[in-house]
Amino acid sequence: MPIQIKERYIKMITENPNDKNLEVSLKNFEDALTHPDKKDLEDVKKWAKEMLK
């Protein structure tokens, strides 16, 4: 996702500090930056091999 999304979440959290949904959205954004990771790539390889059987 574009960094502008993160910036928007941060602005919205500043304006609504008690909004837990925004905190979750920001955390999900941060977590998404680490994907695809090694496990994701291994999982897709396994999936592809199964599909080719």
C-alpha cells in the first residue's frame, strides 16, 4: 500500500486518539509491509506443487 495510507491513519489517530479500529488499521498496515516474507513464499511453492499434481 502507498505510504499515504499510513500518513492518513496517523492523522486520523491524532484526531481520534480513542479509536481502536484506527490503531488496528495502522498495525495491519505495518504488518503488511513485511509481506511477502519467506514463509509466504514457501507456502505458495507448496500450493503450486499441489495444484500441479
